[in-house]
Amino acid sequence: MPFLEVKDLIIGLKKRNIPLIDKVSFTLEKGEILGILGESGCGKSLTGFSLLRLFPSGVSYYSGKVLIDNIDLYSLSEKELSKIRGKKVAIILQDPLSSLNPVLTIGEQIAEVLKHHFNLNSKNRRERIYELLKEVGISEPEIRAKSYPHQLSGGLRQRAMIAMALAGEPELLVADEPTTALDLTLQIQILELLKDLNQKKSLTIVFISHDLGVVRWISDKIAVFYAGEIVEIASTEEVFNNPLHPYTQALIESYPREGKIRKILKGSPVNLLQKPSGCRYFERCENPCKEGKNIHPDLINAGKNHWVRCFKYGNVSVFGRN
Amino acid sequence: MEMSQFLVEIKNVWKSYEIRSFWFKKQKFYALLDVSLKISKGEVIGILGESGCGKTTLGKIILDLEKPDKGEVFWFGKNLKYISRREYKSLRSKIQAVFQDPYSSLNPRYKIKDILLEPYFICIENNKKKGLEKAKELLNQVGLDQNVLNEYPHALSGGQRQRVALARALMVSPDLIVLDEPTSALDMTIQSQILELLKNFKEKIGLSYFLISHSLPVVFYLSDWIIIMYLGKIVEICKKEFFNSVDHHPYTLMLLEAHLDPFSKKPPFKKEIKGEVPSALFRPSGCVFYSRCKERQKMCLKKSPKLRKINNLQYIACFKR
């Protein structure tokens, strides 16, 4: 029984019938890190938010399932949901300055989470806040707990965010580009911290990023998104050593490597509002196949638990289409 | 009139800014300390550094958008302090800029046509027909269709806008373009397209760039020389070919270690990198990198090391090198 299971999840715009993420399915064992890779607008952040059943305005749930530890997230009431959010699954965001409350101290913000989920007296609560801050590598937690977000540096702010996310002792952490706004030497420290938490507490992490290097080294498994769907999902080693989908190949080849770019992918990502009926990568594909023009390929197993959405690796799904 | 071999030369430039805190107490901090560099024709200089290290300020000094507190700036061998208005105007168009965010650097109320023609009218000549011809030719070169001439910026994607920004800089036939994080707002596949375009222009028409970036692979891809800055100071200047070696300033080594290369063989997490860049308001005395340096000595706390020539390919500011 996998710890996290996402099954045919479709989420899209409320008014128009346009799915923004389309039939996304994946499973994750406890303690695994899944890296989600993709360009802007491909639905990677939305997938992250959907694991907490949080949506931006105008977006709603169509169909599919998200099972966290066998709890169906989309069948819960709001009240039940508030017991899950923060406790079972938490999120950290890209920009800590805009996602922390500027008028509350770090300590007060962590206390909010603790008050909601645990029944602690004020002394124990304070102890717990210091413990959490220490855990994420903040020295002098007694002083830092009393500071406001603007008084902290970028690295400390991101650490405080992680402390807040950990306050409910979640088992699943969604990290939405947590290091994109940080400097190089800070980024590696935050990644080391997340990797540590993953190993010590067997925290399951869904890590969303557009940076190949970051995803390569943090995750056990990678899902590559293109135009709202998964085009390839496999173990990290497989994706980097044996990429099958032409888009994944192009992503890897277009990364400047030793001062050279091996291949340049022409064109720009598909507009989700006018996506083609066939293969969504058809227009940018170097050698597109005939079927791709009108028929939408399914995710097929190309061996070794390596799934890819491309006709070149067999046209298996006869059942699905007829 | 003799022309200098350097497009831009900067000598011992200092630049400070003032911050007014809540109690109206003025605080002064230095963004640049004693920075000198030269840019030759056809060369690409890449500046690498973390946020707040003064790399953007240096770009502004080169563009003459900021005046230095101390020190001198030369354009084509001419000191900007003593240059005549007419000469200044003729040189002004030779140094152009492309900024990070293509969404805010193009006027939303202008059509692409007008965006491209405006610098041409001001700097070259007031001839609409010739200007439009040049604009069409440049759009073709940056890989855009002529139809975009009548569009407004909002109708274009991020990558297309950055191409327009590049075409606008090229409208006045510059010798040097200051690129301030030209690809960091773009998607991965678009980034490689723009990088290739920039490299092509460098090779075809001998354009020089002053490239400001925090991304190691981007700087490494385009530059001939790589300059590493820390807290307003240049700590190392290094020829690109030499960048893969192991003899570097301790900070450069830290950056190399912190960079996550998707193609390296060894996992990068060694837990050796600690701390953050200190605030420029509380600048340490002595070496700027003292607080985070692994190889620090007592003397580093007292004296600040000067940039020294190690060999023809490398200059380092460190006592131990």
C-alpha cells in the first residue's frame, strides 16, 4: 500500500471546461522524495497544491482521487480537512517573505499551528517552538522566536517556514520551489536540511522545481510535466541516464554543460487554453510520429517502472481508446 | 583621434548608498569597494556573485546610470568626467543594456515598432523608412516574425519579449551590451534559445557583453573571463579555460561546491557550506570573506587582501594564494 496515491486527478478552470492538470497519477512510498520537473504553466505547482486540496481562485476539482495514508482527501468535509492540513501534509512555498505574516513574530506563527493541532500548555508550547527552530538549524531560538519576518535574513526566513511546516509533525511535505529565491550557497544548505529531515523522520517529500540540478540531487523519483500532464515518470537515475520522452531528452540536452549546449528545443510551451487534440508535444517534437497528430498518447510502461507518454515506445493501450 | 583598445575601463571605483532608517538616522554602506576592470572588444565578461554583492551596481556604473563616489570610468579611452556633451552623445549609443525582467523593461503602451524605433531616432537618424528596414532585419536575426512590429508587448511571451529587448539594444549598433540576468526570468528551454542567440551575435558581429548572473552554467557558457564578487569586492578574476581547475579563491571554491550540477558523478551534499553573506551595513574589517572562510588566518582579520596576479589567466585576492 503506497503512502501517497494520486489517481487520474483532473483539476481545471471553474467556468470553462478546461483541465489544467489532466489525469495525473502517481504513487509514492513513505520516505521517498518525488521531484516534479517542468516549465512554468505546466501544472506542477497546481499538482502540489492539490495534495492539500488548496486551489487558487477560479480553479476547481473535477475528478480523480488523492489518497494520503489511505484517507481520501477529496471526500472529506472542510472540518475534517483542517485536521489533515498541517498535521498529515504541510507545504513550504517559494518566497518566504510573502508567505509569512509580517505582523506576527516567528514564534507566534508557529504557535498558531501548535494550538490548532495539539493540546499543550503555554510552557510546553514554548519549549516545542524552540525545539522546532533548533531542528531546522536556527541558533539562538529564544531570540529568533521573538523576531518578525523582516528582521531575519532570507535563509533564516526559509528555515522558519520549514519549522512552521514541521510544527504539525506532517508525514508528507510539499515543497514548491523552496530554493528558487535563494542564493547558491543558501540553496544547498536548505536542500541539505530537507534531505536530513527526510532521512531522520522518513518524511515523504514532493519537491517541485524547474532546476535540473536541484531535482537531480534531491529526489529518488522524477515526474516530468508538460502541458498539464506527466510525460515521463521514473527513478532519478533512469530519467537522467536513459530519458525516453523527447521532451525530457531535450530538457537535459539544453542544459549548458561544460560550456556547451548540445541541443536547443525550438518553440515555446503549449498554451493550455488551446491545446491540441493529439500529442501535446507534437508541435515541438523533432521527429513526430503520425499517430501523434490526432491521437493523444497514454502513459505506458517501458520497463523497470519507467513510464512514458510517447507512441515510440509501443502503442499498447488498445483498451483505453476503443 | 586615437581609440583606446578597451571599450570600457573602470579604475578604483567606490560607490556607496545611504539608507534612511526609521529614526531618520542616515546609514551609509558601500556597494562597491575599489573595483577596477577593463573590457576589450569582442570579449565577454561574466560577473558571478550572490545577491547584494554589487554586481548590478557595477553594471550601472558601466552604463553611466550611476556615478561613482570615487574613481574613474573611461568609455573608449575617454574619461567620463571630462568628456564633452557631444562626444558623450556619440558614445552613449555604443553601450546598451538588456535587463532581467522582459515584462517590466518594455513600455506596455508602445507597439514593438515604436519600442525599436525610439532609440534609432534619438541616436542614429530620424528616418522612419531606414529605421523600419533595420528593425525588420534585426527581428529576423533574433528569430521573430515581422508581424510582431504591430503588436503590443503584452501579446508576446517572455522569451519573445527578451528577443525584442535584445533587438532594441542592437538597433543602435552598439559595441557592448550589459546583460543583467538576461535569462533568469525565463523557462529552461527558452533560456537555452536566448543563450545560443547571444553567443551567435558575439561570434558573428564581434559584440562584447558584460554579463551579470548568479547562475554558474550561464556565465560559464557565454564568458571569456569570469569575475567573482563578494560583498562589493572582486575576489577573483579568472579566464574561463582555467575555471575548471582547483586553485581558486576560497569563495569561488564554495560557489563551485554549492552549484548542483545535474551531470556530476558524485552527490553534492557534504555539509561544508555554512552561513550567509553578511549585511553590507555591518561590513567586517579585514578580508570580506573572513566570517565564512575555511582557510582564515589571524592576519585576514586585520588586513584586507588586494587582487594579485597569479598568472596570466588568474587574479585572486587572498593572502594564502
